[in-house]
Amino acid sequence: MTEASPNIHLEALRKGDSSVLESIYRSNRASFLSFALGFGINQDDALDIYQDTIIAFRENVTSGKLTELKCAPSTYLCAIGKYKIFQLLRRQKPNALNGRVIVEETNEVLDVNLFEEEYTNRMKLIGDQLKKLGNRCREILILFYYEGYTLDEIAIKLDYSNKLVLKSQKSRCLKQLKDSILS
Amino acid sequence: MMNKEDLIEKYFTDTLSNEERILFDKLLQNDQEFKEEFIFQKELKQSIVHQQRETIKKTLQGFEDNLNRKKVIPLKYWLAAASVVLVLSLGYFTFSKYSASQPEKLFASNFTPYENVVHPTVRNSKDESIESKAFSAYDNGSYYKAINLFNSVENKEDDYIRFYKAMSFLALSKNQEAIDLLLPLATNPEASSAKYKWHAKANWYLGLAYLNNNETDRAKSQFNVVINHPDCDYKKEEAKEIMSQIKSD
């Protein structure tokens, strides 16, 4: 290891290492909370936003958008968190932000990830049926659609002899899920 | 030609080539079955995202509970601690001229060794390298042992080894050793250089080391660097707080 870095730790986070997640959570908590409280929100909201920010940060890593940290993790967390705080403030007090500049410097690596995607009844239905699928199917689908694994990586992680076997397993899972929704 | 299933798979792994992207868009417009399959997978992805966020949030709340639980200390420890405080405060009245100075107190209330983000200690890990042993000693608070091991690694001049060795010295209040190690990391590196990522942290800890050495003026100038650091929010609030306390002295 010649390049010292928190980036090694990003790779572990991408692979789903929960001890790394906990260490990031603990080491940035105090500075984030003091940053968030500075916007005049209460402790519970600040904690809630901190947790969502950690999730967004993790998603940036698993999706491959963030592969290298150029500064302390706390800087990224504050940058993401700031938008989430503004989002909350806009909801709580629509007039509070008048005159405040919201869009700041552009940062190419930063995906602010405000969790504003819609969640329809149909998605809820799919989600309910997903919970009834077998563990193996759920695991494959989560790794593929959420954790940013390629089929090759999933095949290795779950001990499939090759990608094709996994691929047909995944197709069966999708079909099973679709059938359960139609029935 | 690539089959439809592969195209959709590539869409989700974000690996469509330009040509494939054109084909993909065309199918989406003209092929009803393709469109339905794609929309289904997109909705599925969204449901999974929703569920996973909830699951991870629970995990994070678990970390939060762990933090709070550690604060609850059984009564017998309270009693033991109380008797120590009693003895110490008797001692304080007797030997008050030897008590810690204000900068040292500020050091004590602000110093925690920087989290090991290089080699997270993994249980049952088979990594037996000196470096990994050094970091595991560091995590356990065995700082003398950590320093010895950091001195034995091959790349002991690397920035991160210097940094964590400095942390270990500082944890033992061996301020001068920590200062010597931190100085090169804290002085104006190029923003693009590898040293830069240690810049804000090194200044913060250098400030603390000077505080603990009762060199208040030097400490102040390090904290100013932290407060005005161009791209890190690292420890800015804490540094401001210390500055205000030094001034009010």
C-alpha cells in the first residue's frame, strides 16, 4: 500500500463492510451535527438528516459515482447534508430561505441525492411481493439493483459457477416476481 | 445483435455503449414488450432502493443506540469514580500549584486520536503484516506498541504512517515527537499533492500538540489555518471554540 488513503476504505464500503460504515458514522457524527445545528434545526431532525446523508454517501460509493476522496469524508457529508437541510427548511418554513443562495459551487463528484424519487402504489406492491421471494432471489436482486454489483461480481460473491447460470437464475427471479404481482 | 435482456442489464450497470444506447432508445419507442420489461425493472429498482434505505437506516439507528448505551455506567463504577474524584480533589487542594494549565486542559478536552481509516481492524483477519499489527495496536490504545511497530514498517516515511505515529505520541503526551512528525504534513503542500489530504488534520493536531506544550501562540496560528482552510469543514467549529477560550483567558 503506497498511496495512503481513505480510498481503500471506500472500496470496503462499496463491498458492504458494515464495520467501515460504523466507523464512518461515528467519526463524522459530532462535526456533522454541529454543522447542521448551525442552521437552526432541532437535534432529532439533525440526526435524521445525518443518517440520510450517510445513506446518500454510501449510495454514491456503491453506484461508482464516488471512487476517490479528495478531502475528508466530513467535507462530502456536509456538502450533501447541506442540501438535505435546505430541503427540510423549505418544507418547514417556506419563507425562511428567501434571499439565501441555495445553489453553490458545482462539484462534479457530488451527487446530492435528495431521495425525491417518487414511490408509487405499484412500487409498493412490487416491494411487498419482493419480501415474499426466496432469500437467494432477494439477495441477487438487491446486489444488482441497489449495491451496484455487476453480474460477474455477484456470480463470484454467491459462488455461481459462471455468469450465465446466475443470469438465468436472475431471470427466473424476475419472472416469479412478475407472476406474483399479476396473480 | 445483442439481445434485449443484455441491453437492459447494461442500462442498469451503466455500461451501454453509444451504439447500444441508440438501439436501446429505439426499442423503447417501438417495442411494447421491451418497454414493459424495462419499466418493470425500473419500478423494481425503485422499490428495492426504498426498502434498502429503510434497512440501512435501522442499522444506523443501531449504531446510534450503541453510542448512547455506552454512556450508561453501572452504579459500582460511579462509586469507584466518585472516590477517585474525592482523592484527587483532596490532592488538588494540597498540590494545586502543580495542576494542569488552561492550554493543557483545552488539549485534554479536545484531543481524541484520529480514527484509524487506513486499516480497519477486522476480526479473524488473516492480515499479519507489521502495518496491520501496528494499526490494531493503535485501535486498542496500545500506543507504545503501535509506535514500535510503525518504526518497523518498510514505508515508515509515508505520510499516513507519520500521521498515525504522531497520533500515538500525542496520545502519550509526547508533544515534541508529535510536533516533529506533523510539521512537514502541516506546511503548505500543493493542493494537488498527496500530502494535501493530511493538511487540515495535521494542522488541527499540531495546534493541539502546541497547546499541550503550553505554546499558545503557535497553537493559535495552527488553529487559524484550520479555520480558514479552503476546502475542508474539518474541525472548523472546534478550532473557533478553542480560539475563543484562549482569548478569554
